[in-house]
Amino acid sequence: MATQFLAQIAVFSGLIAFGTAILSTSFLAIPVPPPLYEITAAPAFYFAISVLYPRRVSFWSTAIGSALGEAINVFVTNPSVGNPIYVPGIIWARAPEALIIYYFRNRSIRWLSVGMALATIYETFAFYIPDALFYSYALFSYATNAQGLTAGFAWATFDFGTLIDLAWIPVGVALIVAARKAFKTDFLR
């Protein structure tokens, strides 16, 4: 059983890393101002995985895959604009999303959509609050000098662009419905 979980985590981490890094350089990525830089297809994948698979598979797949994908973005794809703090930041923002969505997995499609929306709202604030503090106190090269809390929170409002991930909810739901029909089961192990 442990081998199966490790294999699932490895495969889904790769899929989420692909959605985070590879697709961020393709036509599917939506460029946005810093500190976000891009919105990628990864949410559709971890939305579906969080419903279909056990909690530890979805949590660790989302954490590892997001970290790997963002590390590729920061150190390979966009080294001139990326910041190493983005790697732990994306784990902080995305991994709990899997737990939020998992909580709604035994409910209707409507409730799954609500869970995905709540997870996306969590992600947005998980980026917004630390980024506001980073701008306020000039941490991690977010600013050249301390700007104060008001200015920091104003600069971090670009993080609300993360709410575009709400657009991936129908795709995530479609993946769930398709997997359930194909495998004739509500949950995969």
C-alpha cells in the first residue's frame, strides 16, 4: 500500500509540476504583474486529484509538484524575475488547498465547486498577506526600502490575480466527472 501511495504521489507531483512550470511557458499561461508572473493550468490537476485520491496523496502531490514546478520557473524559466522565496510560498499557498477541497469530496458537484472556490480564496490570501509584509518591510527583494503597511498591502493587491484560478474549476470538475465515468467509481485509490 505504501508503494502505491508513493507511486501516485510521484506521478501526480510530476503532473502538477508540468502544469506549474512547463505550461507556464506555453500558450496556456497568462502573464501577470509581479510577484505572480503567470497563472498556470496546475489548479485543474490538483483540484481533481484532491477529490479523487486520498488526502495524503493529494496533499503531498500538490506540495511536491508545486515546489518542483515553481523551482523550475524560478531557477530555469524566469531566473531574472523569479525569487527563491516563491518556492516555499507556493507550498504554503497550494498544499492546504488540497486539504480544503478534500473536505468536500463526499458532497455534490455544486459543493465540490464551492470547496474549490474556497481553496482558491485561501490561496489568494496565503499569497497576499505574506507578500504585503514583504513589500512593507522590503524583505526578499520585494522593495528597495521599507514602505509601511499601507503601501505594502497596496502593492500586494496584484496577488488578487490568483483568483483567475477560479476559471479552472469547471475543468477540474470535468476531469472528476470523466474519471468517475471511466473508472465507474467515485474515488480512486
